[in-house]
Amino acid sequence: MVENAKSILVVDDEESVRTNLRRILERVGYKVDTAGTGQEALAKAKVNCFDVILIDVRLPDISGTELLLKLPKKHEMVKIVITGYSTIEAGATAADYGADDFLVKPVQPQELLRSIEDRLAKV
């Protein structure tokens, strides 16, 4: 179980992905909220202080990399980009835009949890 439950925002346009990630993360004790669009994610990030945000690169309204740039800077937040379209360029762009990690779908639960825990330990 996660001590002092950290909060995570999952941003993906696919409901099944949001649901599966929520289940995985809640099972180990994280508090999870979800958003299906970049604008919804921005609205939630403006009123809530999430410890981690998981962002799909391809969203219906703005790109995940654009979302990285628009996120509020009011507190330290771990930003992990998850995509089904893996290229070296996409990973480099995500890093340039402030992503702390870049994972490729389908993400294995252990890989996701390890990434989150490793990044949170550095904050």
C-alpha cells in the first residue's frame, strides 16, 4: 500500500484505458481522478494538486505535449507521458516539454508502478 496516498490524474481519451489504469492504481492505494480531454485535465489540475499526471500523447482537443506546457506550475507534479505511438522523436519531445518519463502502451502494471514510485521518490 502507498503511504500517505498520493493523488494521480489519468488523462486519456479511451475510457477503457482510464478505467484500467484507475483500477491498477487504486488497488495499491493511490487516489485517482480521470480526464478524457486536455481541457478537462487542465480544469481539474487548476483546482486540485495532483502528485502525478499520466498523459496520453493523442487527445481529442490538444496534444499531450501541449498539455504538458499548459499545466499549472503552482506545485511539483510528476508528469508521465503514455502513448501507443512510440518513436524516439516523440520521447524526446515529451522530455523537452517537461515529461519525467515516457512509457509505451500497452504499459505493464509493474512498469507503470515502478515509474511512478521512482519519480515520486525524487520529488
